[in-house]
Amino acid sequence: MNAVIIAVLMQTLVHMTAPTPGAPTEQRHLEAKLFDATRNAQDDVDAALERAQAGNKTVVVVMGANWCHDSIGLAGWFETSRFVPMMRDRYELVYVDVGTPQTGHGLNLDISKRFGIKKVKSTPLVMLVSADGKLLNSKKDAASWRNAASRSEQAVFDYFDGFTPDQK
């Protein structure tokens, strides 16, 4: 592909993901590609657990990938001005790149096992973890986020804003 075609495609993508003035809030969030395969995921999770202990917070471990529209859609909600204060005040957020486990090229799959989930069957897998390392949401709930991109902004916000460990 030549440089002109690439530039046109990139400009088209920018316009496709840019917020539409006057559009409902739910259509204005951007996808966020925050899953980085080069990061040391174990260190990131350990650091989040330490910060959670110091700040009396819960850790949200989002195991996903930049190729997954549900993963980047959920990350996009977390980056909006509505979510940032709530997430910052209540949670330590960690994005873990899982590669492509369904093709045998998974990454960081030991992290889900660390919290009692043996297999990453779909992405994103969203684990809410106490500062002392206990899984607070059910395994079924953690896996249910595979449809994150089709959930409404309000439903995602309500889940995290109202989460209590007894939701299992």
C-alpha cells in the first residue's frame, strides 16, 4: 500500500471514531487500545494490589487485547470524563494483554489462574480483586464482559459504581 492510501485510510478511521456533535453520550466514547504486550503484567498487577492496599481500593484487572472490540470498547468507557473520577477514586485499573489464546498464542494467562480462573475463554475477562488478592466477582461475572461493547454506558457505569463484593 502506498503512503497516500494509508493516509486516506487513517483519516477515515479518525472520522469514524470521532464524536459526533450532539450525539448521545453512549455514541461518543472512543475505543482505547491500552493492552500492551510488552508490559510485565505480573508486575503491573502486583503494583496495583499495593496501591489498592494503600488507598483502600479494589483492583480491576481487565484481561483483553487491542484486536478485541469488546476490550477496547470497555477501555474506552473507562477513559471518558464520566468514568475517570469514579474509577480513580474507587479502583486501581490494570490492563493485561492476553494475546490470542484461542489460536494458541496467549499471553499472561497465568494472571487469571492467580485469581482462580483457569482459562480465558473470551475477552475481556474482568476480575474485581480485593487488595489482598481475592477475586470479588464470580467467575461467571468476570467472563460475562465478552459483550462489553454492546452494553450501554449507563449499564457499565452502574455496575462499577454500585459494585460490592456480595454480588457473587
